[in-house]
Amino acid sequence: MTRRGKDRNVGLRAQILFIVLGGAIVPLGLVGLWLTSSGVRSSEALLRSHLEESADRFVAAAASRWEYRRADLALIAENEASVRTVMGGGDSVKAEDRAFLDRLAMDLSRTIPMMMLRDLHGRTKWSSTPASRAAEAKARGASSLPDANRASIIRIETPIADGARRVGTAVTDLALSSLIPADSARPLVPGARVGIRDRANGTIVLPLSGAEELPREEIVTITGERWMTSHRSLVQPPLDVVIAAPMAPYVAPFTRAARAGVAALLAVAALAIMLTLTLTTRAIRPLEELARASDAVSAGKLDQQVIIAGPSEMRHVGAAFNLMTEHLRTTLDALSRRNALAAVGEFATSLSHDVRNALTSIKVDLDRLAMREAPDQVAAGLINRAVNSVARLEMSVAGALRVARHGHAPLTDIDLRAPIRAAADTVRGSVSAVPGTLVVDLPPDAITVRGDAAALEQLFANLMFNAAQALKPGGTVVVGTEPLEESITIVVSDTGVGIAAADMARLDTPFFSSKASGTGLGLPIARQIVAAHGGELSIESDVGRGTRVRVRFPIGTNRSPVLYDATREPAVVR
């Protein structure tokens, strides 16, 4: 294959591959990426929705519990004992007021572990702390009650009023657990955590897991993981709440599905590319063969044929190419024959002219010799025979010259047996010299055809000379007929060496001869004479057994001369 053909095929294969990639693989990849990113976004949106719902529930639960705690704080700040205690002078507290306050502090110790009453000057008039309650319980010999974890408390200051006049402040530490249940942040989101900051003093009441400060961003990294946060604020108590949850439990399944989808897409793309290459190679193979055959035809090898295979369009193109090359071979072969026969005609014209000049000189000399008295009868007979032979040769040369010059002969009604017998008389000596036998088997009745006697005599003389030259000693040349209704076939057969198959294909080539002394012009001239008489010539041969030449002529009278068409393909039997 030429470089140009190879580039063309590679380009076509690449174009088909680009079509598959651009029309299927790339769009599918984009859709896959969009679905993957959409799935991740959907998982983040779902997590956000669950976090928001959890935050709303958390705040609602804290607000509901705050109502109870606010009632407790009102109980502490609005009872008469607290008012008398902060309004009393000095540091003493009435015994009944202290007993009431101590009992109240004990009852509320689980939710309010510390409470303190201060006057307007900030002096502490009464207090109850876990330490003081533990010491008092030890003094009574009783076991101390568990107190809330002081690490998660909220300090609340509640004014104490006497009517419309403020007289002091109740300072309390509110246990965070009294506002927020331990699992209130995880009703929907697995692994969620809560962080709380006391907005009044900026302290972190409940740190978010793994974070020293409460994050402000919606997406943060905690302990190497990505977390999503939701922020809420409570007016009372003044708290900032952050609920955060790890994104991996929500996003990881989509990420795994995305990776699996990408892997599947890559596998499908690889399979599609392999199938495309395989199918494209199979589809292009007829084109490659067609390109190779086209290059060979352009190089002059007209015997190229392609295998008709592949899709219907490719089969149609292959069949058209085969038909085109066949027609091209036929046309070029016919043109070659026409040019060759034209050359033969020119050569025959020149040769006939020279031969006729020599024959004229010989005839003049023989005529002079015949006018003299011969020494004996034998010499006179030989001279007369030579004169007749020269006259006959001159007629044959003249007929061949007319055929060679004009491509047709002036046809008249003749008896075909006469030129055949004349040709046999001319060749008989050559057959006897082999030695061999010449048998002329003609019908008793005349064979009337339209023809030129001299040209036909030359035709059959050439055929018989060829048969004689192919004979082996003891061989036979037979000239016979095969009559039909509207034609007569003259058969010249011999028992000679035959013609090889390789030589049969070249018999019509001018100047080709299997004999060392042959000119290669006998058969082309014979075909031209037959064609000029509207006949057909065919040859059959068996190597080692002999050759049969059939010449078919139309019979009858009143037939117009048949012009010789050099482009017509003669019928040859091989």
C-alpha cells in the first residue's frame, strides 16, 4: 500500500473513532460526571436538611426546658425570704429565711448547683454551693446528694425586686443538662455533635468535639474530617448553638458509587473503543484492498480484482471496481490490438510492395525465357509452372495488399474450394518434406461465398504452413468442412506438437512466434483477412496431440462487403 493510501485509511479510522468518542463516550462521561456531582450535592443537601431540622428541634427543646428553669429562677428571686435577705442590714440572715433558702437550694441542686443572693452593693447575703451543701450534709451525718457537672453550667443573674423597686440580684449557675438532653442533637443525623457558647461572657459552655472554638463556617475540618455545621442562637438564655455532623457517612456512599460509575464508564469506554477499532478495521479492510488494487491499476497492472465483502455499499463499490477494471482491460486490449493490426497493415503494405517488385522482375525474366525455344519438354513445363506460380503469388500479394491498405476486400461470388486447393498445392511440398501427409476433404458441390480469392488463398496457405511446421514425421494435416445452415466452417487440423497454454494467450500479439524463424505476423494477417470477409477464426490445441483452426464464413450470394472493425474482439477458443 502506498503512503497516501495508508494515511487515508488511518484518517478514516481516526475519524470514526472521534465520532464514537465525541458522539457517545464524551457525552456519557459528562452525564456520568454530572450525575456523580449531582449525587454528591444531593447528599450534602440531605445532610444540610437533616442538620437544620436537628438544630430546630434542639432549639425548640432548649426553649421548652428554659420555661421550666425560668420558673425555678423566679422562685429563687421572687420569694419573700430572698427579698428580706438582700434588704436586711449586716451579714445576718433570719433563721427561718435561711432554712427556707437552704431547702430550696437542696431541691433545685440538680438543675441549679449554685445560687447566691446579693444586695445592690454586690455583697453576698446568702449562698448555696455544692461544697457548702456537702459540708452541711457531713455535719448532719447524711450522704451528700450528687450535683451537676460544673464544667457545663450557665451563669444567670436574675434581679430581685420589692414591688417595682430592685433591691438585689440572684446569681445562679444553671446546669446545661437541665436545658439540653444528652441526645437531643441526634434525632436525625448520626454522629452529630453540639457546641454551645455563653454569649453573655463569651465562654465555651460545651465545646464541639475536637474544636477549641465554635466554627463559624458551614463546612469545617475537624480531626482531619469534613464536617457540616448549622448555627442557632437563643435569646434567653443568651446562647450560641452549633450542631455539626461528619459528612462522610452521607457523602461516602455517593463517592463510592461515583468511583464505581467512573470505573464502569472507563471500562465501557475501553470496550467501546476496542469494538470500534475492531469493527472499523473490518469495515475498512475492503477499502484498503480497494486502495491497493487502485494503486496497482494506476501502475499498469490491470488484472487486479477485489474480494466483494463487507456492507452492501462496500460490496457495490467492489463489484463496480471489478467491472471497471475488466472493461478497462478489454478496452485497452482492443486498442492495443487495433494499433498492432494497424502496424501489421503498414508492415504488410511495405512488405507486399517489395515482394511484388521482385515478383515482377522474376515474371519478366520467365516470360522472356518462355518466348525462347526450350531445350526439351521438361524444361518447358517447369518454366510454365514457374510463370503460373509467380502469377498466383502476385495475385495473393495484391489481395493481401488491398486488405492491409483498406481493411476490406472487394468481394465477389467465388467458390471457396478454389483458394483452398490453390493454397494446398502451394503447401503440399512443405508437408511432404517433413515427411507428412496433407489431406484436403472438400464437398463435391461448390461453396459459394462473397470473398477475394487471392486474400483467401493467402489465409489458408498461412494456416496450412503453420500446421506443416508443427508436424512430426509421419504426421497429417487435414483440411475439412463443417457445413451449417447459413455458414460454412473450414477446419485445418494437424497431429503436431500443439500449442502451450502460455503461448495460446499470446497468439494474437503481432511479431510473437514460438518458432525461431517465425515473424509472428501470419496469424494477425489471417485474422484481418477473415474479419474483412465477415468471418470468425478460432483455435483449439492440445499439447502433444495437435491443433485445430476453425474459420467460419457466411455463405450465399448478394451479400454486401463486410467492413473490418479492428475494435471487434475475435472469438478464440482456448
